[in-house]
Amino acid sequence: MLKNIFQFYYHGFKNMTIGKKLWSIIIIKLAVMFLILKLFFPPNFLKVNFKTDKERSNHIINQLTK
């Protein structure tokens, strides 16, 4: 059964014409989203500055109640 499923998708992707271009565009977009844009976002402030969940939650409560 798994062999039949694999062969179905293998032959489907092998015989694609326009689909190969579309998959390449999708892969390029994903690479831009996850690899390049990740560099521009700052690190997680709470994970960097606080070690435990308790410290993180106390910090958030203090910031919201001030």
C-alpha cells in the first residue's frame, strides 16, 4: 500500500510541467520567509532574560499592572 502511494506521487511529480515551476516558487517563498526574515526579528525577550516560566509570568504581571 505504501509503495503504491509513493509511486503515485513519484510519477505525478515526475510528469509535471507547470507544477515544477510553481513548486520552485513556493520553495523560494518559504526560504525567504523562514531564513531571511528570521534574521530581522529580535530574539524572544522573555526567553533570553528569564530562566523559568514563573519569572516570565511575574514579569508580565508586573508590566501589565503598573
